Amino acid sequence: MTRKVTILGSTGSIGVNTLDVIRAHPDRFKVAALTAGKQVDRLAEQCIEFKPTIAVVSEAGDALHLEKLLLAKNIKTQVLYGPQALVTAVTDSGCDTVMAAIVGAAGLVPTLAAAKAGKRVLLANKEALVMSGNLFMQAMKAGGGELLPIDSEHNAIFQCLPNEFTTSSQSRLGVEELWLTASGGPFRNTPLDQLAAITPEQACAHPNWVMGRKISVDSATMMNKGLEVIEAFWLFGLPLEKIKVLIHPQSVVHSMVRYRDGSVLAQMGQPDMRTPIAYGLAWPERIEAGVAPLNLTQLASLNFSEPELARFPCLSLAFAAAKAGGTAPVALNAANEVAVAAFLDARLPYLQISTVVEKTLSAITQADADSLEGILSTDAQARKLAHEFIQGLKK
Ligand code: NAD
Ligand code: MG
């Protein structure tokens, strides 16, 4: 069977890695649709190589530009633009598989559409699940598709769980705890009094992984791990207190499952997203991913420790939002997106990312997160508050 794949966010780090795996297996995978925000030239190159049925960009002007570039090469791809076109790329491109790799809340609606339409959903866009956990898992169930986590930790846990694992079978199967590993990012050992002066370039220089700028900053603050705890809660249905975070600077053990009988199963590999991407694309088979073999004898050691909460206030904020439930994770995510964008734009100091998130969480009206309207309304409210706090901090 040839899988027909739509990639939401094909020009990003996950998108490019996905195309790299697809390129190596032309008999197995065809590209149905590709979407990007603003990187028209890169999207044009991808369309020329993979000839998707549909290509989507955010703005009308960029769509015209893309059309011209494709026409010049006689490529017949239909070019669309705007948020609704992202849904069209999922529902009308003839795809059976959707890689959800748009960064942030912008990916929520098309990812939900993929769930409802019964696609195989390869979920990289953790923010979508953090925002809509219950709704998204219900949509997956109703759609009858397959959900495969691409985030390396969740992909590792998925690999370490038995096939018959479900929320109701976890006790019978003896699953006690999930251990999410975290590198600790570039500032794991930086003296605390130097954190105030951190620049976007320093924050984006991750020691082990090459990723988009937003997730790189989230890794530095460890908000990324906080979002991943919430992601694991929805994906695997274990109580929050059974989801633990361990600092593991080498990023070789991608996560672990602890069982009742004393066994701990870990998934190991190079820190290269093509491994989980290839796993999700080909599951339950395994295919060549272009990843170098892991050489354990070259590793001096593997270390594990507890995260220092004083160094990573965003992690505590995420735990608090997860515990509060309802729309608190929506507000956490929205405030973080606004604060990280401001930091990347040199409008907010590094240490105030957590301040903005904390202030927004305290000010937001708590509600249930059981409708898309409610979720989007909290998202908008939290963004507005976060912008106001950033303005206020400047004065
Ligand atoms: P990235 O910034 O490199 O790429 C993001 C993609 O989304 C790009 O194609 C961009 O054009 C598109 N995009 C951004 N804003 C958009 C908008 N408003 N409308 C439409 N498209 C838009 O990000 P990334 O590092 O590839 O991460 C993508 C997602 O995968 C994130 O949710 C991230 O948390 C998750 N993830 C990434 C990695 C990694 O190694 N990069 C690992 C695990 C999870
Ligand atoms: Mg991860």
C-alpha cells in the first residue's frame, strides 16, 4: 500500500525531516498536500520535487507568488491560502496520513480535522493536544483513525508500551509510571544570575537537537517538558502523578515506562527526529530512516537527575495548569506562545517569559475545555492578557 501523506508545516524542522524520510521511500509514500506559513521559496522547491495535489500558504500574496513559481516549472499543484485551506489540505487532498507539524495553536483546527476524518495522525504539534486534549482524543475515537505520537518522548513511550495498552488496561498490564526524559536545554548548568542576559541566539542553540525556534526556547525554559507532561496525560491516560520528568543531558534514552514487576523499558537512539517520524509513517513496520546507528561504547555515560524547579519556573507553571485542568493549559500555552514570540523579537527578557505566563494564568477565567469555541475564546483572552502584561512590564 502506498500511503498518501499531507504535511501540515512542511517547511519547518519536522516537515523537512518528514520529507527526508519520504524521499528515501518513493514506493511507500506519496505526498498529497504540503502547507507552510510564509516560506514560499522553500515550499515551491518542495512542490517541484514532490508534486502534491494541494499546497497552502497563509497569505493571498504569497499564494500568487507560489502559483507563478510552480507555473514556470509546469507543476499542476493547486495553490490555496488561509486557515480554512489547511483543513482542505487534510480533507480534500486524498491523503490517508497527516503529519501535524505546524507550530503552536495555528495547528489546532486542521489537526482536529484530521482526527475527525479518520486519518492516521502523526502528532508533532503538541500545542494542539495541550489545548484540546479531551476534544482531540474524542475526535480521534469518533473518526476511527490511528494516532501515532511523533514527539520523541511520547514516541518512545508508545514503543515501550504493550500493543494492547489502553487507559482501562493499564492496571492489568502493570504500567506504573511514565518517565519523560529532558536534556535540560542549553542553560542546565548556567549560573542563575546569568540567566537574565540570555539572548534568543543562545536560547535557540540546543545542545543535542536541531529544532524550530519556538520549541528551542521552550526547551531552554523547560516549558516544552511541561507541555509534554500534559501531552502524555492525554495520549496515555495515566494520572498526572504517574508522569515523571527526569533530566538526562545526553538525549539518548528518549523516555521510559516503569512496570509493576520492577522492569523499566527504555527506547534509545540518536537524537534525530527521523527515527520517530519513520516509525509513525511505517507503523507497525520499521523502515530505514537515514539515522546513524547508536554506538553505546562511544558514550562515556548516561546521567539522570531531578529537574531543579527554581531554575525552570515554567515547568512548575505547566504542572499547576495540568492539575487545574479545564482551560488552564489553553491559557498556559497561549501566554507562552506570546511571551516566547516577544522574547525571540527582543521585546521581552528571557526571565520574564515565566512571569508573563504566571500573570496570565492567575488572571484568566477558568472554564471547561469541552468545546472548540470555548478553547479558542480562552486562547484569545489569554493572548490579549499576555500582550498587556508584556506592555506593562516595559513601562
Ligand atoms: P518550525 O518552526 O521549524 O516549523 C513550523 C512549521 O509551521 C513551518 O512549516 C511554518 O511555516 C508553519 N507555520 C508556522 N506558523 C503557521 C501558521 N500561523 N499557519 C500555518 N503554518 C504555520 O517548528 P518545528 O520545530 O518543526 O515544530 C513543529 C511542531 O512539532 C511544534 O509543535 C513542535 O513543538 C513539535 N515538535 C518539534 C520537534 C523538533 O525536533 N523540531 C520535536 C518534537 C515536537
Ligand atoms: Mg519532545
